[in-house]
Amino acid sequence: MATTTHVFRVEGMHCGSCALLIDDTLEDLPGVHSTQTTMKQARSTVELDPSQNSPEDVIAAIEELGYRASALP
């Protein structure tokens, strides 16, 4: 099973708990193998199986929590 790594800019985090909430939520998505979200860098790096989830699904999950997210090149 091949995975791809995607980096997202996440705006609206105010503390370390925000980053933990995002990681916990993303880890529950099917096909997500790992996540690392940092408030200081305002970024989330996600390794996922593209046959089970897409970058758009990750953005939608982050935005459902009330943050703004966009894919970085």
C-alpha cells in the first residue's frame, strides 16, 4: 500500500491543544498513517493512503474543527 505525504497550512490555532485536536481528528480518518501538526509553524504534515482519502478530505476535516486549511506545494 503506497502512501503520499501532504503538507497543509493551518490557520486559527491558538495553543498546543489545537494541534493535538487536529492530529487526533486526522488520525481517525481512514487511510491516514501519521500526522504531525505544529502551532508555531501553522502546518500539518499528513501521510495517507490516496486510495482511502484525499488531501481535500483532510482539509474538510480540519475545517470542520473551525480552523482554516490549505494545501502547500
